[in-house]
Amino acid sequence: MVSYLLQRGRCRHCGATIPIRLLLVEIVTGALFVLVCLLATSAVAFGVELMLSLTLLMIAMYDLRHFIIPNSLVVVVSVLVLGLVALSLSKVSVVEIIALWPTLLATIGVFAFYAGLWLVSKGRWIGLGDAKLAAPLSLLLGPWGAFSFVVFSFWVGAIISVALLGLQRLLAKRGQKRLSFVSLPRTIKSEVPFAPFMIIAFVLVYWFNLDVLRLLGHLFYGSIGI
């Protein structure tokens, strides 16, 4: 990051412009490291959660560039999630296995929801890779966390998409046809990668414990003291 700023975003040898997305990836990677370091409950959990965070970052960047989520990365996420779930169990007992059933049902429900959107839209609304990624993330969040994760993923997607469309319109008035970090001009009907929205939603729920019902209750009732 320091070298990028000192060299003003250009290669020292040939002077070619270095994409700003590389700087953003470095900043996000550093922020994730600090976040996991502060919130991890143990050294083992820190290592697993850091690998999970970096894998999710790779998925987000790959989806942004290629509009697809590699199955190999989804497998890595699934293995890491299973590792975190195993760490959360003090011992393998009948009681703990029974207690996992609501989470398993929520995981199946979230996968079915996203897969249903993919099936109904024939891949136009959402990709099957998004459904595959949502399943292990929901397993880690639990029933209510999985619900908040789904809602926040659409909220984040709507907010970011509207913001980008507004920014593009503002730049268009100044003679710039598209955003510099987007390959094509965006319209309301444009295809957008959904995995980054899901990953942001996961971070909000998993690391910041945001609950959509509690948030709505605070927004609609908190101000009037109910």
C-alpha cells in the first residue's frame, strides 16, 4: 500500500498504471487481519477464521471480475466452516448433535431459497455458485443469523447497486461514459455479481452480530421509546 502511494499508482520500471483495485485488496486484507485478530476466541480459531476471510475475499474479487464462483474455493470455505463448527463443540455428544438440527435446517432452507431463485430465473437473477456459497456460511451463522444473512445480502446489494448507478449518472454528466473500475456501463438491468454482497452480509452478521429483526425494531420503535 505504501509503495502504491509513493509511486502514485504506477510501476516503478515501466510506468504502467496499477489498477486501484489492487490497492483496495491490500487495504481490505489488512483490515480483515486486524478484525479477526481482535475478535478470535483462540489461536486456532484465529488461524481458521483468517483463512476463511482471505478465501472469501478471493471469491469476491473473482466474482467481480468473472461473474462466477469457483467450486474449488467453495470447497475450501466448506472445510474451514466445518472446522470452526467443530471448534465450537466442547465434545461430540447426542445433546449437541440434536442442538445442531435447527442450524442444519436453516442451512438447507437458505440453499433452497437461493437455488430456487437460480432455477426460476434460469440463472438471470442469481448463480448456482451463490447458493453453494450460502450453505456453509449459513451453517456457521445458525438459524437466526442465517435469516439476517439473507436479508442483509439483498439490502447491501440494493444499496451498493443504487449508489453505483447514481455515481455513474453523475460522471456521465461530466462526460465520462462509465466508472473506471467497471468494464461496461451499468444499467438497472445489468448483471451484477452477488457474492460480494453475500460476503459483506456475512461479515456484518458473523463478526458484528447484526440482527435484522433487532435492527428493524430499533429503527422503527427505538426512537419512540417502545
